[in-house]
Amino acid sequence: MKSKTLATWIALLAGGVGLHRFYLKGWRDAWGWLHLPLTALGLVGLDRIDQLGQDDRLAWLLVPWLGVSLATAMLCAIIYGLTPDEAWDLKHNPAGPPSPPSGWGAVIGVVLALLVGATSLISTIAYSVQHLMEIQVESERRGSAGPTQLHMTARLNA
């Protein structure tokens, strides 16, 4: 019998490595295995920032994958926790007896997943946009035509 509350908390605490998917779908779940390399790439990016500083371009590409993996896991925790008990049993416990009511454990898990997921998503977006802007400023300092400058030139010539 698969517990909705347990699935919510596994996604919250270990969703970055896909354990929530393995709990529900088994070890052959491809989406579960995809979480692990994305999280690992993001952690490598964080390590590169720690070792080489924020100017490391490869870290700029790697760090957002950690945010994507965590935000995805938190979205799964929210979906699991908000699924009605009857629908949960139909999908994950079709042949067995109905699972006990989920109660406050799932609700608290959903609230924490909202907090962690929103923080992860907003941080990833802010980090990515910041570095995109830095690239554009750097290209304008060098005098090269960046995407914004090309767009403005095309509008002026039209």
C-alpha cells in the first residue's frame, strides 16, 4: 500500500534525487533516474562557484539544473499532497484496501513544498536572468552587437 503522506514527504526531502518516483513507480522509472543527473550537474555548478567564483561560465549553465530538479520535485510533492484520498487509492492502490486518511501530515508537507519550491524556482530564475544581463552588458562594453542591440538596430532601420 502506497501512502500519500509518505510520498509527499519523500518528494519534499529526497525528491531532488528522484526517490519519490522510485517509491511510487519502482526502480525502472526513467523520470526518477533523470532527477539524479540534473541534481548532480547543479551541485557540480555550485562547487565550481565555490572553487572558481561567480565568473565561471560553466557554473552559470550548471546551477539552474539544480533549481529545476528541486522545483520539479516540490511540484510533485504538492500534487501528491493535494490529491484526494479516493483518487490516490484508485491510482496507486487499486487492488488493495483503501489507505488511511492522509490528515495533517500531507498538508504540512504541501506547505513546506510550496515554500521550498517557490524559493528554488525564484532563485533559479533570478540567477539565470542576472547572468544573462551580465553577458549583455559585457558584450555591449566590448562593442559587439548583442541580441538587444541587434533588435534595436533592426527596429530603427525598418
